Amino acid sequence: DQQVKQNSPSLSVQEGRISILNCDYTNSMFDYFLWYKKYPAEGPTFLISISSIKDKNEDGRFTVFLNKSAKHLSLHIVPSQPGDSAVYFCAARTRNFGNEKLTFGTGTRLTIIP
Amino acid sequence: KAGVTQTPRYLIKTRGQQVTLSCSPISGHRSVSWYQQTPGQGLQFLFEYFSETQRNKGNFPGRFSGRQFSNSRSEMNVSTLELGDSALYLCASSLDPAQEQFFGPGTRLTVL
């Protein structure tokens, strides 16, 4: 049972344009969401997060939007740069003490075309 | 500050063997989580340790086990290896279970 879904395995975007990565979740107990970026032969690195009390969080070129009613979040990267080419994982967790484990999506491979 | 280190980085085993992977967390971090990454499955949670105690366990068979030592270093063990165990095994550490996780580079296990 995939509680966090990234339905696009890959995405190609022209350099300078906006990249939009999507993520859906089914567990209504999730109240904290994160995006990780992963390069080959490296572990995932934290990118940006959002709490369920917000609907938007921005950090430089990265913005995450959360639509709780649709159980959907998205990561916007603008402008896209060649160094953004990587696999992006969406993750979610509850804040319930004793059950803070992260549940990850299957990832979206983003390719930025120069 | 040194990051999360995992040893070995690459490992080749044959079916039926057992394997032990090691993870050294960032200094001061007391929580360690393990994940399995396979193509098409994303990162699957294996287990989480905090202060030498297993706090959470994912849906993996009993062949997968782990432990954490008093210095927060962690090991995971897989017994009776199967071909499907071939994967990248990632370790992540955090100050405590509610804080941001930092990942190591992973151990690539190939089972022949």
C-alpha cells in the first residue's frame, strides 16, 4: 500500500523554465511533508519541508505547495538550472510521538535540458 | 562536522549468505534509521533506533535485523540473502526522531 505516490517517474524541463514535481498521499494522519533530492552514488539531501498548518513554504528557487483537501503537494523550482537534474523524493510523516518514521514516494527523475 | 558514513560502500554476496552493514551517524545524533532503495519502489523504511532501542520497524521479514550501540553507531544484518535483497541500503541520522534526517551515501548490495 503506497501511502505516498509520485506518479511521474521522470520529467524533462528546459533550463530557465519552471519545474513542477507532484506528490499525492493517502494517509490523513500525515502532518509534515518533505522533499529530498538525490544524485547518483550519494544519499538523499533535504531540500524543503512544509507543515500541515501551512499551504506554502518558500526557500529561494524552491517552493512547496500543500493542498490538504486534495492530499496533494507539489515542488516548484524556478528558474530550473542544470544542477537541479536529480531524483526528487517526496516524504511524509506524522508527528505522533513514537511514530515519526518517514514514508517516501518512489521518486521523480528531473532532467534539465540546457 | 563529518557526515553520516556507511561501510562498506559496495558488497557482492551470493544467495544464502548473510551480510552486516555499518552506519556511523553524525556526531551528537542519537537517532538512526535504515532504508532500502530499489528501482520503482523508492525508499522503503526498514527500522529506526534511538538510544539503543528500536522505536519503529517497517514491513520487512525477520531476516532483516539491526541494532544500535552506545556510541549511536548502528548495524543492520540480513541473513539468508535472496536475489531480491539486491538494493541500495541507506542510513540516516538525526538528533532525535522528530528532527531532520541526514543520509549517508548508502551501501550497494548485490546478491548473485
